[in-house]
Amino acid sequence: QVQLVESGGGLVQAGGSLRLSCAASGIIFSINAMGWYCQAPGKQRELFATITRGDSTNYADSVKGRFTISRDSPKNTVYLQMNSLKPEDTAVYYCIVEPLNGGLKTIWGQGTQVTVSS
């Protein structure tokens, strides 16, 4: 059974940093991409950072220059370094794993809370 376990969330002051990790276990398929979504209170879940099997990255404009996504492929782990955090970054953060086989469903983590105080 595939499982994604996120860690690293918490409470931080505005301007601070956090590093999220997401470790995937039980992976028996090739991974196309990994990424991070966030969901703020009262808002829809939003994809804001992805990294492909070729290590190409893509970011939403709201996090460009502040957040960095990276991956350790042998460990099936994806990271999110978040710098210069703002109160509006407060959200539940979910990691995802997208299988290379388009017939398989995207796998979601359970989410980790990030709260940025002003």
C-alpha cells in the first residue's frame, strides 16, 4: 500500500522558514512528478510547486523566489523549503505523487499544518 508521510509543519513567525518533507513508501510504480498543494481556510486546494522525474520545477507566482521544491529520488522523498513566510501562507500543505502510468491515481499525503503569525 502506497503511503505518503509529511513532516515539518508548525508555527512560525512572518519572515521565518520551514522545511517540509514527504516520504513515500510502498511505491511499486514509476513516478512522473511530485508536488505540493496547499489549502487555506475557506479556499480551494491549490497546486503551487511541482518537480518532474527530470527535476524540472514549476511554481505558482505566489511562491516564486521564496519556496524551493526538491526531491531525493532513491528515497522517494520530496522536500519543500519555505523562506520569507507570510501570514497568507498559512494553510494545510499536502504532498502528491503522480504516477508515470496515467492509468493510476495520484497519491495524496495526509497534510501538515503550517501557520505563519504576523
